[in-house]
Amino acid sequence: MADAWIVPAWDAPESIGAAVSTRQGPGVSAGPYGRLNLGLRSGDDPAAVAANRAALAPALHLPAEPSWLRQVHGVAVADDPAPGPDEPVADAAIARGPGKVLAILTADCLPVLFASADGETIGAAHAGWRGLAGGVLEQTVSAMAAGGVRAWLGPAIGAASYEVGEEVRAAFVDADAGAAGAFRSTRAGHWTCDLYLLARRKLAAVGIVDVAGGGFDTFTDGRLYSYRRDGAASGRFASLIWTR
């Protein structure tokens, strides 16, 4: 299944694996969720989502089951969350040592994967505009407390498809005047918003300049779920990172 997974192209150590699921993966969800929906809170049949999640480890040869989060558009970072039904309330996670698998669910928001230079520490963050403005990427880097961190920007809604209002622009520009370059006026009180550019500025501010990825648009890419395109019937895809 060539279109089942997106494999990041980035400068990660050999001991790090990463992949992004697409809706063409080995799943059983039907209707508008077809077929590899991984979001338990998306309105899909929970049994189908559980089956889809169970298919990830064998399909990707993961060293363990993924550790999932209960994402709330915040900035909390879970430290080494365990796999299982008890999902910590957090929008990012870090883990150290071999055999760890982190997962972030999105459907337009920006997933960001992190790896330390020595391959010992990994991180993953869910950066919608609220979390991005609030500092979820900076919090993740700080929690990793590792050297030579590099990042990969996964599939998110592209600037051309993402129109926002004044409150979103102000959340960034009021704290960083240079962030104005990520917004283009479309009509009175509305702008397009470049999440990738905003993320790169946030990362550069904490010394992370080895940043790859970007260039996706979930709204126009039929392989991926998009809440803005599909509304409440949108599923969720996962961005996963693991230590072998």
C-alpha cells in the first residue's frame, strides 16, 4: 500500500522510526470515516477505531503499542506516557530509551515530531493555533532536555486553505511582531494563516533550526482527514515516532 503511510524525510538518527497514517491504511472504518480513522472522539464506531489502532503495530513493525493522549489544544507535555486506555490529558509527549512509541492525532492541526541527536529522546506535539500560540512546541523542547534536537513538521492545513479571524492573528502578532509575515489579508478582519511558518519561528526562538517537513495541505489532500473540509464526520490520522 504505497499510499497507506507518509514517511518523514529528515535528519533523524537510525534508531528513530516515524510515519504518518493516511485514510488508505489497513483499517475497518466505514462511511465518511473510511478507512483508517484513529480518533476515538470523532464520532466513529469505537470498536472500529480500536481495531484500526490495533492494526498499527503489526503494519509498521512498531516495538510497542502507541501511547495515545487526550488532546485538548493546550500546552501540557506528558513524560513517558504508558500505552493503554488511560490517556493523559496533554497535547505533547516525550519519551526516553528504546521501545517507546508516541502518537499525535490531527485533522488540520500541525503535528510536530522531535528527535535528539543521540536518538535517545523523542517527542511529539499537537500544535493547533491555540497550542502553537501558547507555547506547546517550546514546552516540548524544554521537557526533552536533550542536545541536537531536530524537528519534522507533519501534515497540516496549508496557508492557502486556512482563513482565520483577528483573534488568531493577534494571538501571535501581539507576542511577536515578526509573526505578521505568516498572515495574508483576504477580507476585512480575516487572513490566511501559515502554521508552518509560525512553527518554524517558534522553534528557531528556542534554538531548533534543524527543521524539515511542511508543504502539506490536509484540506486539499484526499489521503488525509480534514475537519475544516469534512466537518464533524472527519476522522483523525496519526503521526507516530518511535525508538527501536
